[in-house]
Amino acid sequence: MVTLAGGFEDPSVEVLTEAAATFGLLASSARLHIMWALSQGESDVTHLADRVGGALPAVSQHLAKLKLAGLVRSRREGRRQIYYVDDPDIVTVVRVMVGQLTARTGPAVAHSVGPRSS
């Protein structure tokens, strides 16, 4: 690691690789919308699909990818799987990014970006 002026050290290649993979997953507007919804509170796949305007199978596939990456967790409640974000840092990153862009572009532009692209 290299220490820069200001006392910050460059992260390791492994950390940068993992961060890039996480940002890659969040580069999908559909997955980002799901993460945004889950940052507001837990939900099952049916309610998430309704909220983000996606087809149930597509939302389920996005959740599987997010879960595999460790960004989302789930628990069983009867017959339903309830999804949630268990990492407050991920919630913060999503809220800050979306909040900053919404403030910059205004609500009309922020809503025009559809949740369906991957």
C-alpha cells in the first residue's frame, strides 16, 4: 500500500476488485432500484416487483444475484421469502448516491430513468 498526503493508503488490489464487482452489480438500474427499495425496509419479491415495476421472474433473478454477492439477505416467513439489506454501509452508499443525483437533476429527471435496464 502507498500512503498519500493526508494519511490515506491505497487499498489493495483485492479490495478494489471486490468494490468494482459490487459497483458493477449496482450499475443495473433495476438492481439499484431494488436496493433503494430495500434500503427503505424489508420486502418480499411480489411487493418489490410491484414497487420497481418489474416482472416477478426478473426481480427474483436480480435478488438472487444481489444475495449471491452478499448485498441482500433473506429469511423465510411462512411461504414467503423476506428480503432485506443487512449492511448499513451499503444502505448509506445507495441512499447517498441516489439522493445526490436526485438533488442535482431534480425529481422529474430522476423519475424518468426507468428501472428495467440491466
